[in-house]
Amino acid sequence: DAKTTQPPSMDCAEGRAANLPCNHSTISGNEYVYWYRQIHSQGPQYIIHGLKNNETNEMASLIITEDRKSSTLILPHATLRDTAVYYCIVRVAGGNQGGKLIFGQGTELSVKP
Amino acid sequence: GAVVSQHPSRVICKSGTSVKIECRSLDFQATTMFWYRQFPKQSLMLMATSNEGSKATYEQGVEKDKFLINHASLTLSTLTVTSAHPEDSSFYICSGLLPGNTIYFGEGSWLTVV
């Protein structure tokens, strides 16, 4: 079973920041937080992941609370092409036998003009 | 990011026949690959974990004799749907694990059984 809770849907205005929350209150010390997104009829796209520090890349920023029980994915300037289902997943990582990704229902983000 | 390629992207087969879907890691060696399927308006469901050179590990409820997985090389895993039925029609997606932390997904393969 997925170990995360996300709102089923969110709207965001084009050009504004999209802040997608995720609760993972039962996360273990060796589990990372991963974010993927899936645009209709395509395979999921990796966005970002982190353990306990905040992370930023060219796509997004990941803010993880100090107790690691929740996190927020931030798309700083959402565009219409960011409309997708966003999945927050916790996973044990490391080595060649890293853990599997178990998908929940995700958040359907709609970016509107 | 790393590239995972699936082939075919779409396939139609007749009931009772078998169909093979290939998953290739193009720019990295994937000792571990994962196979998922996704029905319309649903999330991805993990079917099995495929490790190079060994038998796949299937998730509960997935028939290993129906969904044959072979991972004979570090860059290729195959999923064969045997004795296909219309209810096997779905979107099948593979992913490859980079040594370390990240998993990258293929584009997916649409299977329609008629």
C-alpha cells in the first residue's frame, strides 16, 4: 500500500507557483521522498527526490519538514504543460537492490490560463 | 535523465495468443527493472520486479505463468503476456533502476486484446 496521502486534485494559474503537498507520517529513517508526474498516456517522469534536506533542480523544489512527516513539491512558475498527475512516493534507496516504487492515487494538477 | 525505451508502443493481438513487450535501458545498465500496468483512470500497479540473471519477483495476485518476465541482460527486460484475454488490455510500463537512487520509466506500451 502507498504510504503517502495527497489531495486528489488542485488548480493553479499559469505563471504562478504550484505547491503540491504530501503527507508521509509513517516514513522510516532510510526512506526517501520521490516525486514523479504522469502526463496522460505517457510513462511517469522523474521530478526530484530527497531524504531530509530541501532539494532543487531545474524542474522543481522539494521542501521536507524537519520531522519528515510531510513535504511540498513546488513548481515555481507553472505552465500549461505542467498539467499532469503528480505522485509523491516514499522509497528505500541505495545500492543495486533499492526498493520498489508503490504508486498512490496522486494529485491531478490542472494549470489554467 | 536516463532513457528507458519500450517496444512496441501499441500492439493489438487476438485472444489466446501471446505478445511480448521489450524494455531497454539505453544509456545505463539496469540490474533491476520493474513492470507496471495501468488501467484507465487508475494509478500504476506494480506487477513484478525483474533482476538481471535471476527469476522475477511477482507482486501478490499477479500470475507468474501468465506474465512471463525475462531479464537476460543488463539493458533488456521483456514481458510476455501469454494466452491473452480482453481483460489483459491495459497500459504496460517498465522502469529501470540506476545504481543508487533513481528509477526512470519507459514511455509505456498499450496492449489491446481483441
